[in-house]
Amino acid sequence: MSENRDLYPPTYRQSEVSEICGAVQSGECVQVIGLSGAGKSNLSRFLTAQAPRPPVFLLADCNRLKSPALNDFAALIAAACGADWPENTAWPVLEATIDTALAHYEQGICLVLDRFEAVQSWSDSPIPANLRALRDQFKYQLTYVLTTRQPIDTHSELAELFFAHTLWLGPLSEKDAAWSINAYAARRKVAWSEETVQAIYRLSGGYPAFLRAVCEAHASGTALEKTDLLEHPAVRRRLDEFLAQAPGAEAIECSRLDQVPLLGGHAALQELTAKEAQLYAFLQANAQQVCSKDDLIRAVWPEDRVYSAGVRDDSLAQLVRRLRQKIESDPAHPQRLQTIPGRGYRFTG
């Protein structure tokens, strides 16, 4: 749930904040992995506004990057440090900017790089390697906290900075969840009993996105019953956003979401095979478009240059059928992965 950062209780995400602060105070870097709706940006804002010092936490939202160009990223970091960055300034100037900032913050700087998946999506970006070089230059004085939806590629030069300190962001504690529910109720000018607060926490599992959705649904008059909540647009929307990322069983377990009532029974949470995952990723990247069979076959079997068309079509049909078993609520009447006769398939999201 998104709340005003100045209103977070001092104990907000106490376990995660304690682990992060302990690592960066030792000069180490931390990767925070959170699935859709985990509250990564809320945690980032809390760190920069309310986390104990040293070091000072400076926030850079990677979603604000204009391009994968190194100088654009340098401008983002300079802004986090409170420095001006004239247009067309080269990356090496950032080293002097960091040096100046360290002179001001003598006990060290931790750059909180929120939504770092924006950088990860650019496969040939020079940013990771240069971030690593910057860290090496200011070792132990400069640290990073990265928030991402998926672990950093282990082949990245940046990855080894986080091997010792990677944490998954899961549900809120019961205390944090109760504060968040009551804050929402106060804004809506409704009074919920302790029993209601506990029911919202139980049904949502304390997961921020689901917690907010259940609050919205109940405030509009929906009963606190799983079947009723699943019919409410706010709950359906957030579940769809969560499931659209196709989180695997390992990610669900690491995020401590395997017992969340609203997720119980969702076929989309079953582990995808490698081929199913390739197909699903291609469909997601081309949502709402009609994908031809040939395009899908090339995306899933790029290594098979000599492959009879009939066999490939049959393999694709079987793969589509298996994927539907895992992402459709009623695989016999698919809504998300539709067959477009004579043309191919369309993924609706």
C-alpha cells in the first residue's frame, strides 16, 4: 500500500530494514527482490526518509531513466546526490560528484536504486559494469540497495556485489498490516473493528497489493469472504497484475506467499517448464496482438532450423494446451490465450 512516507511508523518493515542497515553499515550492498505489489518503492522511500544513519540513503528511481545511455543514468545519480547535471555531461564527471557528496556525508552514501529492472531490461546496457566500477573506486564508502522484480543476472559484473545480501520482500508483519489497514480506514472515514482488521490481514496474507485491494473491496460493501472478494474489480485487477509476471513456485515460496488465501488454487502459480516460460514470455511481450504460429515457433524453438512444419504445429498446439492448463481459470474455454482461426493466437493479458 502507498502511504505518505512521513507517516510510516518507526518499526515499518523492521526485519528487512534491520538487515539492510546492518549490511550497508558494514560497507556491503543489498539486493531486494519483490514480486509485483510487494511494496519495493514504499520500502525505498522509507529507507531514504526514516532509516537510521549512517550511511545516508539517497533514492534514484530507475523508471525515470530516459534511455539506457550511460550519461542519462549518471544524471539520475547526480540528481539523487543533489547535484546539477548539465546536458551532455560525460560519465567521468559523476566520479567527482560522488567525491563531493562523500565529503558532505562523511559517514558514507547508500544509493537506493529503485525499480532496477528498468536497467536490467536493456541487455547491452553499459550501466551495470560502470556501477561496479564506481563501487570499486569508492569501496565501503559507497554502497547500493537495488530493488528488482527478479534476481540480477548472475553473469552480470554487478551480481557478485549482492551474493551475500539478497532478501525477498514478502508480506507485511501483522503490526504493519494493521497500521496500514487502519490508515486506509481513516482516509475513507470508516471505523473497522479489530475483527475486521484481522480478517483483512488473514485474507490478504498481509501482502501490500492484496491488502489494499481487500480494503478497497470491503470499503465498497463487499463481504470479507474469498469468493466475494475475487469478484471485486480491485481484487481481480491486482491479482491479474501479480499473475501476469508468471511467478514460479520458487519465487512464491521465497516471498512467503504460498499460504495466502487469495492465491490459493490459482493454476497460474504452477511452475512453468522452460518451453512454457518461453512461450508465455513472448505472448506477454506481444499482448493483444495476433501472433502467428511461425512467430511463436521461432520464439520457442529457435535452435530447430530443420523441423517439419507439421510436427512443429503439433508441438506448438500441445504447448499451448499445457500453458492454458496453468494460466486459464477454465482451460476448456480460454479467455487469456485465445485461438484466432487461420491466423494464430492472441494473449489478452
